[in-house]
Amino acid sequence: MSSPLLISAAVPSDDEKALLDRLSARLAESIKDSRDARGRRRLGFETLDTYYNGEQHLEQLGLAVPEDLRQFVTIVAWPGTQVDAIEERCDVEGFRLPGTPEADEGLAEVWQANDLDDESQMGHVDSLVFGRSYACVGTGDTAELPLVTVESPLEMVHEWSPRQRTTAAAARFYQDDSSGEVVQRATLYTPQATTWLAMNGQQWQVEDRDEHRLGRCPVVPLVNRGRSHARYGTSQMGRVITLTDAAARALTNAQVATEVMALPQRWAAGMTAADFKDPDTGEAVTAWEAYFGAVWATANKDAKFGQFSAADLSNFEKIVNHYAQLVAGITGLPMRFLGQLSANPPSADGIRADEARLIKTAERKCRSWGASWESVMRLVRQFQTGEDDPQLASMETLWRDPATPTRAQSADAAVKLYAAGISSKRQARRDVGYSSVQITNMEIDDRDVAAERAAAAAPRPPVPPAPGAVEPAPPAEPSAA
């Protein structure tokens, strides 16, 4: 591959215009809600984003909660809890190349230079929320450090090649206000070039073009729950949204009932209009003064007072708990993640068993996203060397253990594997949870300690006598008896 060349052109080609129009229409279709052929509602990205943030609009019939009491609407953020519980267990620690026992330092440098410790987490969250996110590779400031960015599916869209099972083309559409006015811009990614465009009137105009000639599109989608007929991914929250709305409606009804029934309703019979007037001024008292004031005492012997029994709100708790159990069954989340606490705190073994499905879900996500990140790193190497190395097909993504063992359990298991000769000292330290930097520092300390011990154990050379010193006479032989 030749070195990247930046050139300037006036307008995109007809094929590029058609590709931009096609991708723009697909992005607009993904963002907004729509209906499928059977009339079922398909949630768009904007609606999914509100569910993750706990800002969704709650649909109600208006029978239990009148329009005037909509300010009491209570939202349940279970979809966001599900996403965060999975994403928190998926942390990339490095990439291992074929034939090497440790993570590659060159790729680790690229990872850190592009702040992918933080950016990758954003990509994982977007993938779980929307069904996909994107990682893009491009020419960096230096050949050794290509540019890697994570992009949102709210701005980016791609076309999938069923035959090659890879990205055929992609585009990012965004607004730029850095110049003081809003300009509609786009970046088009194809296997041969990356093109930057700006909207001029009603037409796209090419501003720059990077002729990288990679032979493949430098955009890798991070797909969630992809299927053979749905390669573009599906939101992880889709199965719990209706139950979330049902629980939110129950909590809203409970909130309204609490406000209405916070004070037990009282009744009075045999009262006259004069009993509801201030005896000093003769003016009618307000409703709250009548409720709390002295109107409940009167000289009218025929007056009667009473109080209605308070409403029992435990039915709302039961129905919300029922919805929480259904969500836990669908997602594999422990009930305590949904706010349902037991009387006795769980033990370490109980926590492990309770999180078994959640851990397996996180492991599946790591495997799927790992393949995507490996494709990203192969693109990085191609930008660095100008060649597509077929041996990199066996690259492996290193993930942190998604389980939650205690520190003592991890250390005990690592020591036993090392003592049995199954794992090396470095692998044992990795199993405990130390980072690559920490392990490297430990190995430097190990070498320093070994050098100090070797120096201490080495025989010391004899000390030569000082100049002019008289050597001591040898001891006299003992005389024979």
C-alpha cells in the first residue's frame, strides 16, 4: 500500500452520491420510531436512548392518573441498569499476537494514544443500547500511531457485504459549528478511500480525500446480538422495555394514591354553613383550615364526625416486585440489582451463583466484541506497515475476567496454578488482576532483588594488605611433648 495521499476535489462521483443518499436514508430510518409490516412498533435510536437514560415518555390510558396529575409520573431505569451491569464487566486489557505469550506492546501504545480505555467503554454501551456502534481507523499524525475513534450510531451507518461478511461502506453525518455557523458534514469510508464532504446548498462538496487503498473499509461495527438475518444488531434492552413501562405505571399509580390518601379522609354530618366561618371575622375559612382547624368541634348536638379507613397500598409493592422478578428472569440480573433486597446478605458463593447468567452474558459479549476489536487492530497494523499480514488473523483479544471473585479467591487460585506448574508467574499475576504496567514493574523489582541476592551470595575477594604494613608471622609450631 502506498503512503496516504490527501487531495482536493470539487464534487463526489455519481457512485459516491448514490452511496451517500442510500446511507443517509438508512440512518434516518434507524433513528426514528417506525412500524413493521405487521404494525408492530419498532423503537428508533432516539427512543432507546431515552430508555437508557431513564427519560422515556410513559404511555398511559389516563384512567388511573388524570392529565392534571402527570407530574407524579415515576420512571423505572431498569434498561439502563441492565446495560451498565453487562458493560462494567467487559474491559479490554490488550492484544496477543500469534506465537507470543504476552500482550503486544506496539498495539498497547496505539490503544493508549487513542484513549481507547475510555472510548471503548462508550462503544460497548452504545452497542448494548442501540444494537451497534463503530470503531474507525485512519491516518494519524505519525505512521506509528494511526488514528482510532469510536463513533455513535446516531451519526454513523454502514452497509454490510453478505458475501464477504464485512463492512462494504460506511458514512458519518454530523453538524459542525466550529466556524460560528452550522455546517452539515459527512465522512464517507470505502475500501479505497476516506472522503470528507460538506453540504454546499443542496449538494455535497468534497473537501479532502485520503487515498489509503486498503482494499477494505476502515470501519468496524461493534454489533450486539447480531443474527444471521439481522446483521446490524439488536438492542439489549428490547425485551424489558414493556415490563419497564408496566412497572413505571404501577409506581406512578402508587405515587398518586400516596398523595391522595396521605391524610385519611374525614367526614362530618349535621354541620351548618356557619360552622365553616371564622367566628371573629365571619368569613369562610379555607379548605385546609377547615380540614385541620376547629370545625371538627361544634356546639351542634346533632353533628357527627368520622374518618374513612386508610387505603392499603401494598398491592402496588406486590405488582412492582412481580415485574422485577420477570425482568430478572429475562435478563439474568440478580434481584438485588433491581432494588429487591433480601433479609440476609448473600454469601460469596451465593453471589457467584446468583450472577452466573450475567457472567455468561458478559463472556459472550467479550467474544463478539473481541472479534471486532481484532479487526480494528489488524487495520491499525495495515496502516502502520502498508501490508495486510495474514498471520494476524489469529490475533487474540485479552479481556479482564468478567466474574466477581474475591481478592483472596483470585490469589489462592493463582498461587495454586503457579505452584503446580500450570501457569507462569506473569500469568498468575495477570489472574490476580494486575495490569500490564504493574506486572512489568513487578518483574523489574524481581530482577533487582535477584541481582542483590546474587551479589550478597558471591564470594568476596581477599583484601590486599595496605602499603608498608607488616604481615603477621605465622603461628609457631607446637613443640613435641
